[in-house]
Amino acid sequence: MSTPKEIFEEKIPAKLKANEAKIAGNTAVYEFNLTGDGGGVWTIDLSGADKKVVAGSTGNAKCTVTVAATDFSDIIDGKLNPQMAFMTGKLKVAGDMGLALKLGSILG
């Protein structure tokens, strides 16, 4: 199982590069608040030409996702369906729900 730190420092930056064309029009700022062991706060900032992931909050998020660190790892590793996690209350979204729907193309 990948740790949230590995996911945000290695996997997501690699996916941002690989999916550059898919996310070109998305200028959102996402904040991830992961709870429990291995949790923390990370921001995916797509607002500039340089799409990046930073530790902590920038205070500029248009969409905030709150989920347990273990559930987040399971979502990224394909063991937990993100829609099911949302429907069962394991994953919560604050802010722009439309942006949340675009996360699949960023994280997928």
C-alpha cells in the first residue's frame, strides 16, 4: 500500500506530467485533508503553467477533499471506488463539486 506522502510526492506529480493534455484547461486548486495515521494536508495547484503538488494548505483551494489516509491510499491503489467512498461518507467534498468530478482525470 502506498503512503499518502509517497502518493503526493511521487505518484501525483508523475500523473500530472502524464496527463498534461487532459488537465490543460483545469486551473483549479485542490486541497486534500487526510485524517488518521500518515495523514496531513496537501495541495494540488493547477492554477499556473507549472502544475504542482505542495505540502500544506495554500488557502486558495476551490475544492477540499477530506478522507482518511488509509481510504485515500485504497482509492489511489484501485482498491476503493471513489464514488462509493463519497456515497458512504468516507470521502467528503467541500467547495466546487464540479471540480471534484474532474479529479478522476488528474488522479486516474
